[in-house]
Amino acid sequence: MPYLNLKISKKLPTTTQEFLAAELTRLMAEILHKEPTLTAITIEELEQSHWFINGELQTIGAHLAINITQNTNSALQKAEMLTAAAQLLNETLGQLPSATYVIIHELPAETWGYDGLSQAARKQIRLAPPPAITLECATLPLDEIDSIAPLWQQLNQLHFEKSSHFAAHYEKHSFDVRKQVFIEKAQQGQLLITVVKHQDKLVGYCVSSVVKKVGEVESLFVSPEHRGADIGETLLKQALSWMDSLKVSSKKIAVYAGNEAVLNFYEKFGFHAKYLILEQVHGN
């Protein structure tokens, strides 16, 4: 949030003033890393004044005051800004007296601001933790499984994009086909569908099965915009706890080729690669 005030002892064309304002804004952004949209500049033409140095009247004079928030720039950055600003003034206005001052004022964050807020208050707002997201976790009956279809389709699209050899499979794959597999697992054993909602919208799901004492996480997905809130961990923990309650002899998860990034996540829960199953690509 910088504010610059340039005083000049002669009248300048509007185009020259606009050039100086644009170049000073650029230097503030490139050297001091200040936001251009928040950089305010005034240019004062002191036509009726007299500019003296060492008691002698000058044909031209200039003075630039730069106001920034205290402790937001290093000494090296400020020195570079002083040099660049002085060079700009000399190149634009002609050779200025050596005693032409560019001053950087560093103001405490509590003492100035814009739009009714001090810089200190703005920093507190930026550093404040985001409001907690209220999530609702629930178990879904099998006859409501269609509600997870939009999320499953996002997962299938992810597999399609990451698959090196089987993209055609995912392109043709449909939720109806996958749903039939879930129904068959429920008929052969037991099925658990756990979902997480945010403001009545599904943001994650996990489908797990237990058949003949073998537990399997069939499908797990969290919408990208809600990742980082431990939703995946919550869903997986509930699935594993459910399997433990049924005293399964083993638990497994299938990870599709191209989606190996999730291996680290599953390894935290004790899952490790046991088999590498190869399948011939159709047409080869």
C-alpha cells in the first residue's frame, strides 16, 4: 500500500506526468514488490515557488517522497529504489541538482491504511484462519447409491486423463456398470456406502465391501475443492473400522495405473503393493 508524492518546480505536459506515474508504479512493483492497483501517486507542480539549494535559485527542482509500511522491504531493495527513482527523474526532467532528494518514509502498520482499515488490521485479517467448514458424515442406503454418481464420474474422468494405455476403457465406462458391481458385492456379502456432505452437497464418498471375510475399499473420492480437510482420511478410517467390526481376514484396495500418487496416502494406513497385475491392451 504505497503512496508517492512528487513535487516539481515547473509545469509538465500531461503526457509527461502520466509517464512518470506509470514508471514510478512499475518501479514500486518490480523493486519493492508493491501492488500496482494500490499504488497512489500525486504530482504537484510548484509553478509559483522558488527552489533554492545552498541559497541559490535553481532553474529546476524536484522532490519525491515514498510512503511504505515499516519492515516490508529490505535495505537492499530500498537502496535500489532510491537509485532507480533518481535515474528516472533525471532522464525525464533533465539534469537535476545533486541535492535532489528521494525519501522513503516507513510508517508503522498501525498508523496508516486505506478503505477504512489500517495495514495492521489487514494483516490480521490475512493471517486469520479460515472459518471452519461444517461437514456432515452419513451412511447411505444402497437404494440411494445414484447420488454418488456425479463424484464417481469425476473419479472416472481422472482415471481417463491419467491412464497411459487404458483411456478407452474409462471413456466407455459408466456408473450404471460400476453400480451393478456394487450391488453384486452387497448380494454376496455386505456393502457400506459412506458420504460426506457440505451444505447438503456431497463432497466425498467411500464404497466398501466385505465378501467371504475379505474387506475391500471399492471406490473412494473427494471433490478437488474440498481436499485438505482430512475428508479422505475420515472416510477411509470409517471403512476400515467397519471391516474390523466384521472381523475380516484381510483388507485390500485396488489402485489404477496412472493414479500412483495416492499410494503414499494408503501407505499411512498400512496398505502396501502386493501384486502387479498386467493386462494386455486391446488391439496389441
